[in-house]
Amino acid sequence: MSPRRTQRQLAAIISVDVVGFSRLMGADEDGTLATLKRLQKTIVSPQVMQHQGRIAKLMGDGAIIIFSSVVDAVGAAIAIQEQMRSFNEGVPPEKAIALRIGINLGDVILEGTDIFGDGVNVATRIQEVCTPGGVALSATAYEHVNGKIDAEFADVGERVLKNIVRKVRVFRWPDTQAHDSAQRLVLPDKPSIAVLPFDNMSSDPDQEYFADGVVEGLTAALSRIRSFFVIARNSSFAYKGRHMNVIDIGRELGVGYVLEGSVQRAGGKLRITVQLIETTTGAHLWAEKYDGADSELFDLQDRIIEQVAGALQPSIQRAEIDRAARKRPHDMGAYDYAMRAMRHVWMQDQDASTKALSLLDNALKIDPDYPLALALSAWCWSQHSVYNWSDDIVAIRDRALEMAERAAGLSGDDPLILSVLGVVHTFARNHGTARILLERAIALDPNSAWALSRLGWLEVYADRPAAAFGHFEHAMRLSPLDPMNFNNLVGIASAHQISGDFDAAADLFLRALMERPNALWIHRNLAPVLLAAGRADEADVSKAAMLEAYPDLTIKRYKEAMVFSSTALEDVAIYMRKLGIPEE
């Protein structure tokens, strides 16, 4: 058998990546693969051929393409991105395909069907800092196309790219500098940090939840250090599966530092690798590796927290570090089940909530006194009551209250558990108790976006819309990319509804539905508020969606589930009757 022939050449290299490939495959593997094959056949391959390029390597989530001309490479890349608009036409947003394209001019090594070398590595890393739907060039590539192609590129400065020793100047198309500037958040006047999703380095993909659990623990613990501004976990998890430059992440989240890392777990052994990065420069402040057994997870987290605190604010006292620790479960099995449930708990979707409860039941079978599992279960049962997912609302509320009180009795200084108990009391219309609990949770953890959001909802239910706005806005600032922000939009919309601004309320309800289309419970308020705003045709559409989700809905059942004031409920009922919803 003859050896493979190795060849070196200078080439323009395109690295193409499918944004959110893992999410798309998880939702619809067969459909995603069919769509990507159609994309390659109808757009990518024709443009590569037209611009005299060659696909050197195809991966499931992207491709490496080489050209002899940088001008041809850039022309092909822009043509592909421009045609993606028509390719996605009529496709639901959650199924649309978005590409990132990075281009570099450099030396490559061709060996058989493989292609590698520094030129390929730089193209791949540049692609990772590209915006979805855009094209990013290295300075070397840009020098060869400047003035030779009808496209404007923005100089976004030198970037520190992963595993690339030297800094690389990057140019982007389209020019997004004005947008970036408008989106840049002012850094808080205290050390600010986001804990990014850790990479799962274990051979078992099912261990992904464990890596997520480490990030959950670190975020929660750091949030307890009052001198830190910590981005909520839901915003940080928006970057899961997205390989972006930390400078861009810092701009989007408005933080000065990010903590990133990886977790490897096998055979009862655990390795956690972390590094702290300054977002304004991309400089790595420190990196560390921690080895231990599964049972030492929490001790490893404490050591990491100590180093983060020392790097950000040396004057932080040891007592504050000690307060960062959470109450810990007696059995790692219970922890595992709770971490598996976590992603479903916050979806506020009936199927997801039911799945979370099943996982949490498993956790409680192992450790019946595990406060986190009790609290999350209480929140899920509360969702079943307020969203009309149960016929026996009173029994469900009683169950949620019993579980939340047990959790608080076991861990009364945990902000999350206090927040859940406050929510349960809110739904039981015990507003005074709810306010005390939520305000105590915020005092313990001023960075708790969810507690602030729930305090905003409490003000809505108490007919204090003006006070509610500030809490919702503060929550969204603490967690600007939080998937739960759709619920903050619903809260702001409800505050407008109570204050009589029906048009503003309707627009915000609709915006929330755009962010979370499966949250069909929103139509219970959207349909009547659209009618109140004089938008009858839109109200009929919303009514149809509401009745499809709730075919047995009555005004009585609506009033039993919702916890607005009696005055607010009757105001909504007026328009429910006009929509033809029966009383009982």
C-alpha cells in the first residue's frame, strides 16, 4: 500500500460552521440532516464551483473549503450568506439555518483527503468570532480583497483566538460596529463576571448535565458574594454551543471577566479545568486544573471560588467566601437527578415541567430532605396551578406550599429556596408573606434575577404597576440573555394591562410569544387585551390559539388559576365574555 502523498500550498481557506448544530440535531435529527444536504446541493456547492473553489472537508456541522484566490473565496462566502435569506424563507425561526464563515490566507497541508495546518486553524478560530449570517476575515485575507470586491468590512481590532499564540486582526462583513456600539452595556461599578457553560470532556455525552451542574453551582455561589455583579445562569447558558470571542461576550453581557472551563468525569474521578479571562483585552489572568473524586465536587468548587474572588477583589474577606457555599445534598445521585431536571424546570412548558417533576421525584426518593429538589418541585407544581394545567388547583397549590416550606425549613438561608417559597405564597394570595420572603432572598443574593422578577410579578398582582416596571427591568439587566426574559416581558405587559395601556400590553405579549411560541398560556391575557385595544381581528386569532390550548376554558377556571386582584380579574373577564368565553 503506497503512502499518502503530502502537499503544501498557499490557499485561501473558508471555514463554515452551522450555528446551533447540536440544538437543531437534538430537536429533529433527520430533518436537520436533510436540510443541510439540500443547503450543500443548492447553495454551497454551486457557489464554490462558480468561484473556482473546492470543498476539502465536510463535517456534520460545517466545512473547510479552499480557493486559489482570496477574492474568489470572499465572493463565494458573501454569495452564500446572501442566499441564506431565501433558503430560510417560510421556515420557523427555531428550524432556520444560520452560518458563520471565517476566511484566512495561509499555508495548508494536504495529505490524502485530510487538510490541516496553521492556515486552517486560524480560519476556524476566526469563524468562531464571526456573527451568525456574517463573514469574518483575517487581516492577511483582507489585504488581498480591499478595494477589489463590492463589500464593506469593519475592522473590529486584534483578537485573542483560542489556541492561536499571536493576536489576529479581524474584519467583519456586514459592518456591525454601529450595532455593537449600541448594544454595548456599561460595566457595573463593581467586579462583574459571567460563568460560561463548561465543556463536557467526558466520553459519555449524557454527562453533559454534570458539566452544566458545575456551572450552576459556581454561578449560584459567586452570586452570594455581595461585592460581585454576577450574570444569571440563564444568560450565560445562552452561549452553550456557541464559540465566541470573550471580548464579544463581555460586550454583550456587560461584564469585565468571564470564567470558562471544562469538566471530565469518568470512573468516579473528576477533573475540572478553569480559566479566568479579562474581557476588555482577552488576557488570561489565571488557569488552574483541579483533580479529585466525585465526592469532592463541592470542595473543588470552593477552591475555584476562592481564586476567582482573589483575582477580582483581593480585599474580599474569607467570611464572604464561606457564605458562598450552598447546602449540599447527602447523595450525589440526588444531585445528578436535580441537575438533569434543571433545564426543564425553567421552560414554563407543561411537558417540560412534567418531565422535571419525574426527575425530581427520583432525586427525592434518594434524598427526601434535599432542599433544592423540594424547591424546584414546588415551583413546577406552582406552574401547574397558575397555567391551568390541573383541574384541582387548590390541591396543587397546597402540595406546592408543603414542599416549599419543607425546603425552607431545611435551608432557610438559600435565596433560590426563599424565592420559590415567596412565589408559592404569591400564588396562594398571601402577598405580605411573599414580599418578606422575596425581599429576604434579594438581600441574601442581590444578583438574583429571578427573585427580582417574581417581586415584579407580586407588584403586578397587588395593582402596583409602576413599582413592577423597575423590578422587571433590573432583572433583565442582571440577566440580559436569559431565556426566561420572555416572562419578564409578560410581566411588563401585564403591568401595562392593569394600568390601562392596552396597546402597549398587547405588543409586549406578542413579543413574548415570539420569544417563546410554546407559551400558549399567554393567550389567556393576550386575546382580551387585544379586544380592549380595539384590535378585533388579532383578538380572534389569539382566541383561536387560546381555545386550542384550553378547549374547556371558562371564566371561572381562569379566575381560579390567576392571582391578579379581583378588580383586575373582572376587568379581563369583561372582554372574555365579549370573546364568547362561558362563565362556567
